Amino acid sequence: MTEQLSPNTQAILLLTAPLLVGSKRSGEKPLSLGEYKRLARRLRDGEREPADLLDDPLDDLLGDCDLDPARVGSLLARGLQLSQAVEHWQARSIWVVSRADTEYPKRFKQRLGMDAPPLLYGCGARALLATGGLAVVGSRHVDERLICYTEKIGRLAAEAERMLVSGGARGIDQASMRGALAAGGTAAGVLADGVERAALNGENRRLLMDGRLVLVSPYDPAARFNVGHAMQRNKLIYALADAALVVNSSFGKGGTWTGAVEQLDKLRFVPVYTRVDGNGDSALEALRRSGARAWPEPATPEELRRLLEVDDTAPAPARQERQASLFGEPR
Amino acid sequence: MSYDPRRALDLLRKGTGLSDARFRDGQEEAIRHVVEGQGRLLLVQRTGWGKSFVYFIATRLLRDQGKGPALLISPLLSLMRNQIAAAERMGVRAFTINSSNIEQWEGVEEELKQDEIDILLISPERLTNERFRDRALTAVGGRVALLVIDEAHCISDWGHDFRPNYRLIERIVRNAPKNLRLLATTATANKRVQKDLRQALGPSLTVQRGDLHRPSLVLQTIRLTTQAERLAWLAEHVAALPGNGIVYVLTKRDAVQVADWLCLHGLEAHAYSSDTVQREELEQALLANEIKVLVATPALGMGFDKPDLAFVIHYQAPGSVVTYYQQVGRAGRALDAAHGVLLSGEEETEITGYFIDSAFPSREEVERVVEALETHPDGLTQPQILAEVNISHQRLKRTLKLLSLESPALVVKQGSKWQLTAADLGEAFWERAERLTRLRREEQRQMQEYVSLESGHMEFLISALDGDPGRVEGPSLPPLPTQADPERVREAEAFLKRTSLPVEPRKQWPPGGLPIYKVKGNIAEERRAQPGKALCVWGDAGWGGLVRRGKYSVGLFADELVAACADLVQQWSPDPVPTWVTCIPSRRHPDLVPDFAQRLANRLGLPFAAVLVRCEDRPEQKKMANSTRQALNLDGALQIEGELPPGPVFLIDDMIDSRWTMTVAAWLIRSKTSDEVWPLALALTGPGR
């Protein structure tokens, strides 16, 4: 099952990935998402693809996209580092897909367009990423009562045979996934740190092998947690789901808040619900004032399934112009 | 990149030190291919053809044009020292990082960072080494312009010399983008191996292949059943051979024994194995013709290049024709004639068979390891696994290595701990293990076919390697005699029985200690055994057979063994001299060892006292597969009964395996006395013996 990476994916890894093989990073800084977007546009306009960077003179390909050819050249010269990193991931059952691959989750491309991460690393059944489901988000530090509440939501999702999508962090994230998985359901964890540690966690092993859990992250498998990453990955959680429930949130700050507001104001991928039994929770009330709906507390699998059906009354997605895949339709 | 032929020739002349040197057939084409980036290249050329000139000159030319350094992966770097000197003459700064020069790593890492190294030479093992990955490779991995895989046939699991670490190299090559230049080299690759390499290195691979014939070699096979006969043959004929050479043996112990024997007969002979400390000095001494013969295990291997090596003699037949061709092919590269003599004997099939059978773990061993890791989701260190699973240290190491080199791997090492991945071990692993085992058996059989040849030896080897045997010319030297002198055979028999083996005392309790005896950590010096002795190795050509018969057929150790031990004691003369004898008790064979110890005591004129007793039955030590388990099996099993006679003591046992029995017994005896305890056993056993 050793997959061979396409030349396009190899090129995108060389350009944008830190390729952490050892604990130390060295050399040129990989291209940022913004820089890569410029390059990708330039390539697309010239009807070229990233793999062409591996053998054609750089100057022609880079053109006017304001990237230093020396820097791009030394990023592309990391061939050995790339192959070492890929081998390290494959040994750990970690896969990587790029936007140029047919296996890249369509939901990300459709909903995020050019902002879809150029690379995704993951472990477990990639097919789950296409199934949709219920996203559950909330804080890391919560009391036992909310943990119980969230686990029940997870269990209900499992009973409704819908995937649970969350961020794999402590607190609400893990409670929701735990609830779903313990009840025999499926779950996707969109991680803010690299997937390597979670992929090797003995508690996840069976679930990953049985195709019930998928872990995914846009960050290098060895990357450590960082707040910026945590914020960025919120939109990926929403993008994988058909509806989202905010269990709790701090007011005006923190990842949960920012992610929810971004959905309500800007991205509008999915209907956003908030928990209502916490009367007087000012953050959730504020989100409702911004357009979040009250969670109707579905009690049966049937009710939850209906809630997750495509909702025509939801506000139209902010960006309807469906980006074609980056380098033409997947080949 | 453009290729500069004048600069290339100039470099060749600098490297060889010959102002009129010319490229050999194919060398220049290969250099041009690499420098111009025409795609991946596989060079199949015999050792000594000059593959190193290809990669050193290509490296220099690439560096001239501002490219990054080259990385060379080779299993036997120790043999590259001469080549590194040639590289330096060409202005190629070459360094190696290996386990023997750790003190230089930091400097090399720094120079890599400063881009002051042109080619870094590493062993395949380095690639899995964490510190190397973290530091050196991070410094260089981002810039390597040319990757050279030496002995590339090791990639193929149809190769005679498949090495687990090369599975990693294969995948690294598979995953490498096409802008990384790649040169693979080997001296031997039959069609099947070439097909595998094409698969691993990509369909666009170019193969350049040289001629396999070695016209200067006079090949000969002689069957001499016993080791004594072969020792006698060597003593008689090696001294008479002109020049210097190598005697290949299969085991480390044979290397030492054969070298000792040849020294006794006035030859400058030295043993060479992976245990040898001064390997480099010995290689240099052989190169400089300062020693007549190196008695070497296959550790003296690929790449050792002495053009005027006059003979290669095998003390036993190796496991495959390719191995044999490579080893014998070291002789006579620059001579008109050289001897390649294969002595074949009774024990070789058992030894090569042992290597074949122990190459892969059993399904049960893998299951046990997985079970242990499943119950510890955070992972286990290797010593922790040994305490949980009854599997030998060597086998566990090998099992973990093989499992971690699968992709996806079943286990991976994260820091110091082994963890399971989210993958199962595929059936393909077992299929490969079975296929390789069958292949090895077939190679072993083919080698015996070679041993039986009356003529046409070179044609046989070339055909076996899928070469063209059409142009083979006849030998230019008369063959050597095929008999051994009976008088010398008797002498060799006596020699084989004269040896004794050191038994080093253990200085530390096992990881976790022994809870019943309440000990852990270091064993106090005043409670340790003294350095002991054993008469032979279980089943060896000297006393081994007699010990085995005594233990399992007769139930009594023969008087010859008593006499042999008494002789051993006399030669050994431990100081302070023991004044009494005791022995290790057994419930399974209550009389065997005490009877022997009593007779030995009589012979030595010392009193015998059975002061050690077994408190309870335990499984036999030999059923405990690793040292930690063997130590735990003894915990609380022995105790002292009665008064100890005064003075130092001989502690007798029939067999020593893990040394724990002797360690615990000595520790108990020395709880009652400050006098020394000298272990003495009939045979050493244990894994691999």
C-alpha cells in the first residue's frame, strides 16, 4: 500500500512544506500560502503545473510573481529531505495529498477555493472526509457537565450514522469524538498540530485501522501546537461538515469564537447552531445575534439526520464561484 | 549542466597519480550521464573497475558548477579509505560519518552547514539513526545534488545480499523527485536483481554493464570433511603460496582459531571480524604486504581492493555463488595468475542454514511483541520488551528492525520507545520471508553444486550470474594438492582440543534487578565472580562432540573431559589458587555435574563440597530466550546450605549460556566469604553458537 507521490505533489511539498525530518529546521523558509497562491495562479495562467518546476529553468516559470528564484531553487533542491520525510510518514501510516491529487477532499476545494491548504497530511480512512456530518466545537477547559452533554451529542451522531467532525483538542473536541466513537460511530479530527503523535497513540490505533477515525491536518506531521494553526484549522472543521454546533465559547476571543464568527459573517459553509440549555451564556447569545441558530436538541437519530439534510433556507455561501481545481480538473 | 571532458580527464590523472591515465571502458560515459542529468544510472562493474572515479569526478564537476554536495550510501565504509585519499587528490572533500568516529561528527556537521564538504559517505544504518537524521542530514539533506547508492544489489530482495536497511533506501529512492541525480553501483546483479532495481529506480533507468570474467583466477574446489583436515591443509599449503591473501571463514570463532593455528605454524596471520578492534590497521597491513594472510569473516567484504592479492582460500563454502564470486574475485585483479581455492567441510551447511533460518522472526514472536505493545499504548523500550516477552535479545533486535522497515511499518521507534502504528503487518511480509528462505536454500544448493565441480569453475560462476561464459580461458597455474598430511591432521585435532575460552564476569544485575534477592544496579566488586574459563563451544570441532554425548546420550561426562579440564586449570593457573571445588546443582540431572566436579576435584587433589542447593524447580535456563528472562528465572532459585570450606573455590557447571547462573551462585557464595570464586565450565552455549 506504499503509494507513490505524483510529481505535482512532490513539487508542492518541496515548495511549501517544512519537511521536518529531524527536530531542527534549516535552510530557506517554505512558501507561505499567499506566496504559493501567486505561484499557482501564474502556473495555471501559463497552462503549466508544479511538476514542471522540477526540470524547466525557473526564471521562465516564476515570471512576475515576485518570488526570488534562488529561494525557490533551494527549496526545490530539497529532494533527499523530501524523500526522507515521505518515507518517515509512510512508515507511520501517514498519508499526504496535495490539491493536485484526485484524492484531495472535494469539500475543501469547493468551499475554500484557492484558500484550501495546498497539502493535507492524515492518518486513517481518507474516504470519511467526503461523508459530511456534524461539526462540534467548543473550549478546552470545561466542566464535567458539559463533557457529558457533548459526549451525548457524539453518541447521537453515531446512532444517526453521521460522522462527527471536530478538532481533536482537549475538552469539547475530544468529548464529542469520544462519544461518537464509543457508540460505534465515525469521526474526523482536524488537528492543529501534526498528526504524527495522534497517529501513534495506542488508543486511536484500532479506530484508525478499522476505518472509523480519520485524522487530518494541513501542518507537517511533526509540527507542534500553535495558536495560529488552531485558528486556521477552524474553517477546515466547518468545511468538512453539513452543520455545526458550538457547545460553548469565550466571548470575543479564542479559537471557537473567531471560527464561529468567521462562519457567520464571511464563509457561511454550513448552518451554525449554538447550545441553548446554557441560559445566560453571553458568548452563545452573541453568536445567535450574529445569525447562529438555536440548537433544537434533537432527541432521536431521525431528528438529527433531518437537521443535517441540506438546508435550503440557509444563507447562501459567501463565495459561490466554484473554483475549478487548481491545475485543471483532477487527472 | 554541461560536461567538460578535459577537466574530467585532468581529474582522473590527478586521482590516479598517473599523468598518462585514460578512462576505462564506460567510465567517461557514466560521468557524462550523471553530470548532464540524463536520468538515473545503474553501473554493474566489477570491484576494482573504478566506480569510485565515476562518482568522485562527477561530484567535482557538479560542485564546479555550483551544485550541492553528493551523498554516498555504502555498507562498508571502512574500505573506502584508499578511495578517499584519491578523492582528495582530485580536490573532492570527502568525509564519512559512522559509529567509529563519533568524536568527529560535530566538526563534520559544522562543515556541512558551511558547505565545505563535497561528498559525505554514510552507511545505510546511519539513515535510521536519529541523531544523524536530526543533525547531519538536516544540514545536508536540503542540498544534496547527487545520491550514490553503492552495492545497490542489496536493494533487491532477490539479491544474494539483501539487507533490511536497503528497504529504507529503496523507498527513499522511490520517493525522490526526478531533479535529484541518482547513481547506483554494484559488482554483481543477475537478471532478476536488475529487474528489481529497474522497478525500484524507475523505468527510465539506464544500465551499464561490464564483463564478469576474471581470467587470472585459477579456481579449485577440495572437499575435506573435518576442520582438522582443513587446518592441516592450510598449514601445509598456505606458506608455500607466493604473495599475500585472505582465508575466508564463516564464524568469528573460526577466524580466531584458524589465525592462531596458522601463527603456530610460523605464518603472519591475523583474525578479522566485525569484533576486531584494529580492522583498519589490519587492512593496511595486508595492503602493505606486512601480513601473509588475513583470516576473515564476510565482514572483510565489498570494496576491499588489493590488486595484487595472490590468493583467496575458503575454509568453508559460503551460502551462495554470488557471495563466493565476490569474495574470490578479490584475488588477482592486477596479477597474471592467482589462486581461488574453496575448501568444503561438514559444518558449513549447518552454519549457513542457521543464518537462513534465523533471518526472519516467527509469526509467534511477532504476535508476542505486538501483544506486549498493545497493552502499553505509550510504547516500550527494548529492555522493557525483553522483560515482557521470552525472545532473545538478538532476535528481538532483528524483529523490531524488520518490522520497522516495512512500509507502513508495524512498529516505529519514537525517541527511545517502540510504538505500534495504525497498520497491520501485511501477508506480503510473510510471503517475502518464505520466498527469501526458499531462495537462500536454492543458493545454498547451487553452492554445493559448485563444490562438486571437476572443471569449468569460472564458466559455472559466470552462468550463475547471468553473464556470458563464452570467452573463458583455461587456468595458468597448476592446481594445489587435494590431500592433507595425516600427521598434521592429528596435530590439528590436538590443537582443536587445546583451546579454552574466557568467561567474563557480569558486573550488573538485569534491568529492573532481581526482586526476590532484592538486588539491582551494579554487582558489588567483592560479590562478583572472577574471570572464568570454558573448555569448548557446545558442539565444536574439539571437545564439543564429547560434551554433547556426555550430556544427552551417556548421562556421564567422559574421563577425557576431566583430564582436559585439569590441563586447562594447569595452563590457566588462577591466582589466588582455589583450595576447594563446588558446583551448580540441578534437579533434572542431580548427579551429572556433581559427579564430574567430584572427579575433577580428585584429579586436582582438592576437596569437593556441594554447598549450593536449588530451592525449587524452575524451567530450564535454555528455555529462557533472553538474558533478562534468564536472570529472573534464577531469582530466589539457589541458596547456600552448610558451612563453606576456607579459601578460593572452583565453581563448576556443564554449560554456560547467559552467565546468570554463575553470577548468582558466586554472589551467594561471596555473601559468606571474601575469597574468590572461579567459574569453570565444559561448554559455552547460547544463541548463534
